[in-house]
Amino acid sequence: MTVITADSVEEMKIKVQEYVLPKVFIRVYAPTILLIPKRLIRVAVEAVDPFGMHVAGMTRVDLYLDKWSRRPDQSKTVNSSGLATMEFHLREELKPDDKMHGFKNVLIKVQLTVMTTNQTVNHEQTIPVFKFPYKISLMKVMPRFTPCVPFPVEISLKDHYGKVVKNAEFAEVTVRYEGSNLLDESNFVERFDERFDKYGIASLILRPPLNASRIEIKVKYDSVDYGIIGSSDSVDSKPKQSIHVTMQSGSKIRPNCEVNFDVHCSENMDQFSYVVGSRKTMITSGTVPVQDKQNSEFRLELTPQMAPKATVLVYYIRNNSLIFDEIDLNFEAFNNDFKLQLDKRDYRPGQEINANVEATNDSYVALGAIDQNALLMGAEGSEFNRHNFLELMEGMDFFISTSADVKVSK
């Protein structure tokens, strides 16, 4: 650029660059905890520039009760100065995604059109909606109780972000004992008023009556009934829950084939997991979402590493107890193309034998020889067949049994 005056001429260089729109950051949050029973979703949307100043513009907020839905359940548009609060009233209560933790995630999508630049900024975020105002859980010092023996338990009170609730009030605790030989069930219900300490813990020492087989603990806090927060079984009782896994008919147990399994549970499940083991090695594992059902199925791809025998363990966890079932897979074939060729048809004592062996990679090949005259005396203990091999592999199972009801992994 050149500037000319009557007395002088001045020149100045100006560097011209492409104009870049300023960045805008959007934050979506719930000003207060969202509760499912209130049927109200209240969210705040804040838009700021890199210097922390509010950015004004037209703000559209879409609410998705199901994050996989293509269309929003509700939408609102407001002219915001940088901070806007919107409320969505629901016709029905939400169903929790996870019954154990009692919350439902909703999806919020925001589209902001900046007033000064007409720039469009998009943002999305999931926000949890909780069933209860606080998280109350049962902590057991021992996994099971013995009738007539003191059984200490602790009740934890925290907010949904893991922080201790300050100035916590008393909690109404109801303990119910169950047993087939209890004479009067009304006499086996105890009620306590327990105060939480500064760590959010209320400690109790229960004394289960004779013949009690199960304990259920309910809590009511701040006029809200949290229902059963946990239970415990006696050392001599068996869990009431059960899970069964069966293989669908027509399945071929061969490497590189797929097998379908049916899973049935005595109660509704949110999910279950499975582990496949063979020859002291865990081959694969996974988790299958069930969406609050008793019956489900899953598909498993069989691999050569599972042959000749594998065990499929299916399980889920309820009240800190492992509920499981297992099924064995006996393979019809090993998927190993094995060939053995000798350089001669007949040999004499003292001669060397040259053998050509072909097998898949990572194979273990064993060769043996026996005097044919020994076979005339009986083949027992001399021959090696599939049955002998499977007996040898029995000692290499991934899961072993310690009792009729308990199985542990090596």
C-alpha cells in the first residue's frame, strides 16, 4: 500500500490471510440432578468463545430418549445470549437402562447459529437421569451369614458421582429374614433407624434367627423408598437364581463352524457373559446384552484352538453372587490334515526309517512302534486311538470342579 502526500511518499506492506471463523465451545449440563419419577428433563446450554465470553445466537435443542432413534422425541428453539435453560416434560416415566444402578441416559443434540457470523455449531452429549436422588448400596463384611451368629453389614450413602453426602439424616432400615422352617414370619422382620457417619456409612450388626436361609435389606431415606438394596444367603443355602445354557439342535461341532446357544435364566437379566476354555487356556470371552429378558441366545465361532474339547461357561452376577452354567463341546474333527509317508514298505532290524510327516502349523506329532507279536497277546495298553487321546486331555480342562455347586478357574 502506498500513501502519497504533498511532501512525501510512504509505503507499507500488509499481509492478507484467509479469514477464519472464531471457535465456539458448547457445554450441556443439568443444573440439578434429574430424576426419573419427576418426568422432567431440565438442561442448560452454554456457548462461549476461546476467551470465555458468551456467544449469542439461535439455539435449537433436540431431546432423544433413545440414542438410536432417528427422530428427536422433543425439540425447542430459543434466541440465547449465550446461556439458555430448557425444560422438557415427559408423558411417561423413563425405564432405566441398568436396573442395578438405576439410571437412564438421554441424548441431547444442540445446534447453534451464531448471531454475528451466521456460523453453525453442532454438539451432542448424553445426560443421566436417575431413579433415586442418591446411591445407596449394601456392603457385606462376609459374603454369607450363619444363623444365630452376628452378621455385620454396612450401608453406604453417596451421590451419583461418588461423593459423600454431607449432613446425612437417619435412614429407615428394614431387615427381613426368610426360611422354610420359620414359625411366624412377622417375628422375623427388624427395623432400625441408623445415622450415617461423616464417611457416609451406617453400620449394623444383625443376628439371624435359627433356620434363616436368606436376608433382604430395604432402606428408606429422606422420605424416598429405595426398596431392596441387597440380600445375603446363609452358608448352607443354595442360590434361588439359576441360568441354563443349551446348544441348538443341528449344530456341528467342527473347527471354523458357528454354533448357536440358547440361554435361559430364572429371572430377568440385563446381560450375561461367557468364557470359552480349552487345554488350560482361555480362548475367548464376551458379554451379551439381554435388555431385561429371561431367554436369549448367542453365537460362537469355533476355532481349531478349541479342539478336541472345550468348555463354555455362561454366567451373570446378582447381589455379589456368581450364577453360572457350563456345557462341554466335543469336537467331531480336529481340522488337522495329517499325512505320514515311509520311504520303504518293509524294514529289517537295525535299519533307519525315514518318515515324511505333513501337518498344520503348531502341531504336536508323536510316533511309536511296537512288535507285532505283542499284539497277538492283546491290544490293551498297546494301541493309541481317539478315546485314549481324549482321556489324556481330560487332565487339561480349563475349568475344574471342587464340589457339586462350586467351580473355579485354574
